[in-house]
Amino acid sequence: MKILVVEDDVHLLKTIQTLLEEEGYQVDPTSCGEEGCYLAEQGIYDLLVLDLMLPGMDGFHIVRNVRAKQVLTPILFLTARDSAQDIVKGLDSGADDYMTKPFEVPELLARVRALLRRRGPVDNEGGLSYQRLVLITRTKEAFIGGDKVELTQKEFELLEYFLRNREQILTREQICTRVWGLDSDVGSNVVEVYIYYLRKKLKAFDYDHIIQTVRNVGYMLKENTACSGKSVPG
């Protein structure tokens, strides 16, 4: 899972990055509030960890901007500001949790795990499920109704992103950035090709309709037999 950490103390930023990466998370670090806001608004992360006091733009403004863009990514404030007023303001601005510095590492990791569970039901074996679909993230295996689906690495990453954002519309740009990376020059046509590949493999299990096309916007993973979603978008 992918986490954005925005912290202006470069040493602490590196420490948090290392802690999270040792737990198996992908981490994008930045010490700039404006850059953090831009990255957060892309909607490609599973969790945002934000400081409040940042150069360029403070944490309150980042959260408000992100929520105004309808980005629902869980947000954890990690800050030295520990007054009740700041905590209330932080949570009311749209954050999901608020933790003060100095912090205990086990508590931080526990809060991260709790917030990440909101991105989808995950069991102790790393299983991520929705309706008939089950992904085992540790082994990169996919199952539909107990039958294994053979997927390439990119197809698995694409399906995992859909599953973690089930019943939410994902734009082609969001999919491209999350699966292929911010610096990738891959275009939306490649996204469409991989959607076609993925649907073709799901069709063997009569389950291709679960990836729905939202015309002129993108795609959505949703169980709705009324919407087949079998056509390749133009």
C-alpha cells in the first residue's frame, strides 16, 4: 500500500519513511506543503500522514483542499501541536486521526494499520475481498469464487487499486499515476488496453461486468449486473 508523508523536519521525515518501508509500505516523502497538497490531490495514495506546520501550505489547508477535490483517502495528522483546539480543528477539517509528537513507534504503526483497514477488508493473511473477488496481496494471487485467476503483475496491481477503492470512480489519470507512477509517460490508451486485458480474464468467470466504465471520466469496481461494462472504451 502507498503512503504519502508530508513533514518539514527532514530527519524525522526520513525516520518515518524508513519505519513505514520496513513494514512493507511504499512511501513518497516530501517536506513541502504545496508539493504535498498537489500529490495528495491526485487520489493515488492509501494514506496521508501530515504535519501541521509546513512551508508553503499548512496541514489544515492541505486537508481542506484534498476533501474539496472529493479525495477520500484516510488522513493522519502527526504534529507537535497538542492543544485540544488544534485537535478539534484538525479532525473537523477532514482528518481521520490526530497524533501528537513525540510519538511511540508501535502506536504510530497501529494507527497506520487501523486507517489502512478502511481502504478495504483485509484479513490476517493479507487477503483483500469484495463480493466474489479475493486478492492475496502477499502472494499476488487473485480468486473469483475460489477459482484462481492468472494475472500479470500490472493486471494484479490494477485490480488491487480497484479493490481498495471499490465503488469509487477512478479517472484514467489516477489509474495511470498509481499503477505506472507519477513520472511515467504512459498515456490513457495504455490504461484502456490493460482494462481490456483484465476484463477479458474476468470474463472467463462471467465477472467482467464488475469493472464498469463511467463515460468520459474513468472506471469503477462495483457489483451491479445491470451494468455489464464489457465494451472497450473509445
